[in-house]
Amino acid sequence: MSQHDHREYFVSWEELHRATRELARRQLPAEQWQGVIAVSRGGLVPGAIIARELNLRVVDSVCVRSYNHQSQQAEPEMLKDVATPDGEGYLVVDDLVDTGNTLKFLRKRLPKAKFITVYAKPLGLPLVDDYEADIEQETWIHFPWDMHLHYIDPLAGHES
């Protein structure tokens, strides 16, 4: 898929925080959870927000490589696992479920965990237990940690 074959959606820090906080609200009561497992790297920031909002102190990460920059790999690769045997009592948090390949891979490893994402695309919906916002399948999401804010010249040019 080339850069021009898809739509783009830019997520601000404020929007990400609001959406993740709302997702956390639906995971109450917090006492039912032992901790959070953030899917590295996209789930690290939402995982931290979820842990803060639910006052959970146990935060771990599972590291899976399923993308090479902007293209998806055929088979996800486990780079770092977690200690829990089946995920029971844990929220597995990611920023986005796209095709569902990463979550399908992790569900085999953590079948008793609850899988939540901030954003979800149609192909990945069957793999997520809860999410905050729908995104069209063809849309490429730009998360705030992938962007740099900078000055843009006005359309009319500079004033003298």
C-alpha cells in the first residue's frame, strides 16, 4: 500500500488521553485486575494511562514485532514474554487492533487475559474484548509519539 492509497488520521495527545481514560473507566472496578500488560511499543503509553486510572501498580510489557515501519509482517515475532502463565486477571493493552494478527498471536499465549485497545479496525474487532473508537480499515493512524509539531508558513506568505 502506497502513502496515497489510504486515509490518514492524526491523534493528538489530548485525544489519546481522553479516549484511553474512557476505556479505563469501563474496566472498573479496578480490584478485579492484578495488573496491566502493555503491548510494546504502541500499547506502552495507553498501558501507563490505564494503570494510572485504575491505580494498578503491576505493569509489564510483552514485546511483539508485527510491523516493519509501515508494512505488516506475515507472522508476529515474540521479542519479550511476560511471567504470567495464562494472563488471568490482567488487561492486555494496545493502541490499535488492525488486522488482529498481533492479538491473535497473544491470545494463544494469554488466553485468560482481557484484551483492550484504544482504536479498532474492522478486521481486528473479533480479537479485542473492549475498545474506545472505530477506525476504517484503510485509515493509517498517526499517533502523537510518531509526530513532531513544528511551525508551518502561512498560505499567503510572510508579511513584510
